[in-house]
Amino acid sequence: MFETSRGEVSSSRVRQINTPRFILVQEREDKAPLLLEYEGIKYKISNIEDYWLVKDRWWTDNPIYRSYYRVTTVGQDIFVIYKDLVTNIWYKINWY
């Protein structure tokens, strides 16, 4: 039998990874992101690397309808962001 060197695992130490964070986004005329603001810093988007649309849970009271973007900024930061098309609010998922 193996013994663990760690103490008991507490649920208070468990956290979700890549929790969506609210961001401000300036959109182009076609509704794609042009500029985003995260933690008070503005990032100009130089390229949209990928785009996908997610429609899920349409049969529930809380449908998921989102447009996702993987973007590169002028400073070469890479963000994965999405716009909740139900609420029209933008979120950041990842930042590289």
C-alpha cells in the first residue's frame, strides 16, 4: 500500500482553470474584435488567427451562443476571447 506525503485535499484549494474574465472590446463594423482592454491595458489586434461559433444548450433556459476568436496583438500577445451573443458581453479565456 502506498502512503501519501500530502495532507488531506480540501475543496477550498480546488480552482477552475481558464475561468472566463470580462474584457472590454472595440469592434469593427463586421462585429469582429479590433481592440481589447484587459486589466487596464489596451491591446490592438493585428490578426484574427481563428474563429468559431458555438451554439449549444438551445433547448434549455440558458442557451450558449458564442463567437470565439484566437487573436494576435500588435505586441505578439495571443488571446482566446469570445463574445456571448445572448448578452453581448466579451470574455477572455486564455492569454499567451
